[in-house]
Amino acid sequence: MEKVVRGFYSIAHSVKLCKPNVIAAYPITPQTEIVENLAEMYANGELGDCEYVTAESEFGAASILVGASAAGARTFTATCSQGLILMSEVLINAAGMRLPIVLVNTNRALSAPLSIWNDHQDSMVLRDGGLMQIHVETNQEAHDMVPVAFKVAEDHKVMLPFMINMDGYKLTHAYEPIDLLEQEMVDTFLPPYNPPVYMTTKDPLTFGSYAPPQYYAEFRVALQNAMERARKVLEKAYKEWAEITGRDWGGHIVAEGVEDADLVAISMGSLTGMVRDVISELRNQGKKVGLLKIRTFRPFPAKEVRGALKDAEKILVFERAVSFGHGGPVGMEVKSACFGLTPEFYSFAVGLGGRDVPREEIVRIISDVYYGKVDQGFHFGTVKPFEEVIV
Amino acid sequence: MNYFGPGHGACPGCGLTIATRNVLEALEGKCFVANSTGCLEIVSSQYERSAWGVPYIHSLFENAGAVAAGIDLALKALKRKGEGKVVVFAGDGATADIGIGTLSGMFDRNHDVIYICLDNEAYQNTGNQQSGLTPLGSNTTTTPVGELFPGKMGRKKDMVSIAVAHGIPYVATASVAFHADLRRKVKKAAEIEGAKYIQIHSPCVTGWGIDGKQTILSAKLAYETALYPIVEYENGELTRVRKIKERKPVEEYLKIQRRFRHLFKHPKGKEIISMLQKIADENAAKFNLDV
């Protein structure tokens, strides 16, 4: 049933149909309306036997879900920015304990300076935490990825936390017509959570034991192996979802017109729509340009990325975050995936802290790279001239 | 199988293990344990050597209150409440300092959780650093005795009042010196729906500088001097105290412990001892401890 709803609701509705057992909530802009929508459903008895709890902090919310998940519950929360990094100690711990917590991160910049607006700095900080991460381009994609997240996180071959990244404001606050899922469709796709192990007095197990040096490394190998297995499990879930719903969002990546492209532009998240628009216009003008949308960020689809870029002469990454002291975090991954290939490499950080990215900026950056007007390497997008106080 | 041990690596005479065993036995093992990082966790949860015979989880240092709340919610949602009680074991630092936020949240939402604070009055797992529950004058590695300072300056944080102020249905202190009293309190807590807080005075052999055989003696003297009142609150009302027949001067308690020994030599020691005696007198008056 198609309905015009905000990005928040596209998540909340989908979460409801996934029948979570425990939802932990803590407000933060621009996530709050997700947990508000869920609270309303809870207040109206629409969440079945689910326990909805208001935590004392994001740290508390994530910790509540650790306990709930270990006890065998399907769990959900949403957060972003300062909230996500406050949760980070818990989420990294949950990954190590192999707890399939699902969360939505409404991407927002990190302080300082304080910014409530969108970029990808928050989720990038969690890059090495052991969470699966995907980025969505639209609210329909966000809506569709919630059941996929639960299915993959809870797969016995995987058992890892799953974070769906959706751009704050750009998606969360946007009204879009969404083909809202029906319960039956989700039930067909997503079985009830059947934890391989959980806390029960019937079979008392120890969770979160400490590992001296003779054991620790094997746990980390197991985590890495789970991430490796998650590639296939995730890809299979993407395909199955496309079959059931008729909406195919692609695999780990979506490559458009890369086969004959001299220049391939790379993007994650909501910016992709505009990059695609510019690319297709340039193609119509006869320019050999292509687009690579990265959907899965962890596990990183290095093989697929390399395959899509093998013939490119120039690679251009639109970054939404910075790894200070190095460059753009997506570009770093792309470069490592392309090791041994010899394309020119360009990376531009745009839209930091919600800075508007006008179409002209995308056009300018692409044509500057296309015509060789800029040096290779990492750049910032449009920045005003300013005087640094500490120099 | 035992609820706790064999196989733990605690020091001989450790107060924590005495307290833990008594709590688990009072609950007849029908419980889910959330344990914060600390001595108890380290001595009992090593991979392949877990001493726990009950379902057990250790997540982080500062989140046992929230983890327990999550277990409580899951059991409710999954209709498994009958399986057992949710119990936290957390040290004094995990409770009164780093984890007080998640503890307060758990109290505030009144989860059906028995929170046991194993109070050995410092961060003993890292080697005796001061916590909010370290008493005045104690020599710790972060409040060392020097020319200027005779150990920790400042009082022990009143966690009992903080717990009572949350309006939770049951708050008590207990001591490893009084097993029957401790077990009675745990059993009573298990009968009450909602958040429960029991703070158990649990001497630390290494941190306090006592002999392994002096654990019970030390805990008993803390009670007999009124430095550690044994009290019980139900629904915010003080309902029971453990009366003291012949209250002893605080020196009796202080002199047997290395952490207080400097008070008998340091130029400011006398003043600290008199302040500690004043705290004990105040406790005795507040709770009407003297027979």
C-alpha cells in the first residue's frame, strides 16, 4: 500500500512488522521521530508482546539490548552522531559477543563544533567495531532493509549487530511515497528469532567471558570469519528480498555504466541520487562516465568494487567524512580494493555537517576530474576562505 | 553443579566470593546473573574455566544495571519470567562511580532486578584505587598517604540514601560477617516485584591489608563500630536495623588494617580518627543502633 510518509515512519513501520521483542529508545536529532513513532505504536498496543523501554542514555539503550539479546530477544534501537559514539563501547562489545542487535543510524556529523546536520562521520568511527553496515539511498530502500537486517544479523552463520545508515534530514525528514510492507510479506521473508544459544536456567552458559592471550585471537578470527560469511548471507537476502517484493536494490554495490567508463564516480547514501543524475546527463552528452553506488560498507565488498573499477582510468569518490591525518574513508577502502590497478584516484569530501551540496558542485568536481584540472588525491569540496586561529 | 565454583581464582579469604555464594544459594540458583567488570568477573569468568553454574553475562564495567534491565525485559516479552530472578553483581566502583547512570536508570524504571553491590571500598581489581565508596582516611594508590594528605579526604558516598531516593521498594545493607541475615535479605528481595538494592560489605584481603583469616573479623568490627550500619528499608521506610550490643571505638576496626595503619602515626591521623568516630556516632544516632 503506497503512502506518503516521512523517513522516520518508513523505518518504524518496518520495525513493527519485524516483531521485535525489546526496543530501547533514547532521543537524539535527527533520529527521535523513529522512536516516537514506535512509542505511539506501543501506546496503542500495535507492537504485540514487545517491551518498549526509554533508556537513560544511548549507552544505556545499547546496554539494555545486550542483556535482552543475550536472553534470546529480537532487539532494535535507533540513534546517530554523539549517541552512536556513546553507544560505541557497547556495540563493539555486542559484536564480540555475537549479539544480533539491529539499529538504524540516521547519519549526522560529530562534535566539535556541534552540528545536528548530516554527514557520515559518525558511522565511520564505528568502521572497525565488528558491526555490519549498509547505506541506503532512499526511504523505500531504508524501509525494505529493516527485515533484511534482522534476517542477516540473526542468521546462524553470522550473528553480528547490523547497522542501517540513512542520511539524517535528507532522508529522515523527507516525505516520500512509500510502498508500505504488509505483515504477511515480512513473515514470509523473516522467520522468528531462533538464537543458537541464549541465557536460560535450563542450560546455564557464561556470556562475555574474558580471554587471556592463549584464547583471545581465536575469538577475533571467528568474528572476522563471520563477517566473511556475511557477504554471501547478505547477498542472498538482497536477492530473496527482490524476488518477494519485486524491488531489487542490487547487491553489495550497484554499478551503472562502468563498463566503458573512463571515469567512475563513487557514492554512498542519499547523495547518490544526484550523482546519478549528473552522470546520466554527462553520458547523454557522450562523456564516458559511470556510477558506482556502494550499499554494503561492512563487510566491505572489495572484490565487487575492484571488478567494477578494473577498466576505469579515473576514480572519483564523493566522501561524506574525513579520516583526519589521512583522507576520505571510503576512498581508502576503494584504493585498497584496487591495489595493483593503476587508475588515477580522486576523493572529495562534500556536504560536511549538512553543508548543502548543490548540483553544480557535483558537476564541477566531475568535470574538473574528467578534464584533469585537479591534482589526484584527497580534497575538500566547496569551502569558504577563512583564517585559522591556531597555525 | 554448584552455583558458584569450584574453579574461581579469588584470594583465600576473599569477601566477594563469600557474598556471591550466599546470594546464589539463597536464590537456589534460579537466577540470571549480570556481572560488571571487576575482581569477581576476573576470578570467575575466564574462558573455559567459568565458575558459574547459573546463566551469566559480563558485558562492560559500567552497564550491568542496564544489561540486567534488558534481561528482565526479554524475560517479560518472551513470557519466561518464571525461570528465575535477575541479579546484578557489581563492585563499589562499578556501582557508585562509573555505572551509577545505568544503575539509576534501572532503579528509575523499577525493573524486577536484585542489584548486589559488593562493597570492598576501592577499585581492588586494578590494585586498590579510591572509589566513591572508599572511606575517609583510607590509604589507596590514588589517595596515598603523604606529608600533606593522610589518605582519602572526603566521606564514603551514601549509596543507600541514593537508592532509597529512587523510590525503589527494597534497599538494604548486609555484611559477609552475617550470612543468615544476608540470605534472609536476598530471599526477601526475591519476593518483592521491582528494583532491589543490597550493598554487602565484603572485605578485600590485599587492598585492606588484612590476613585471609581476618575477613569475617574485619567485617564484624565494621558493624560493631557502627562504621557500616546494617539496615533495611522497605518502600522508603527504615524497617529494621541490626542493633549493636556494645559499640566499639573505631580504632578497634582501623588498627587491624594496613589501609588505616598510618592514621596512628601521621600528624593528621588523630583528626581523621576523630572524624571517623564522628561518622560512626552519627550512624548510631541516625539508625538508633545502640542497644
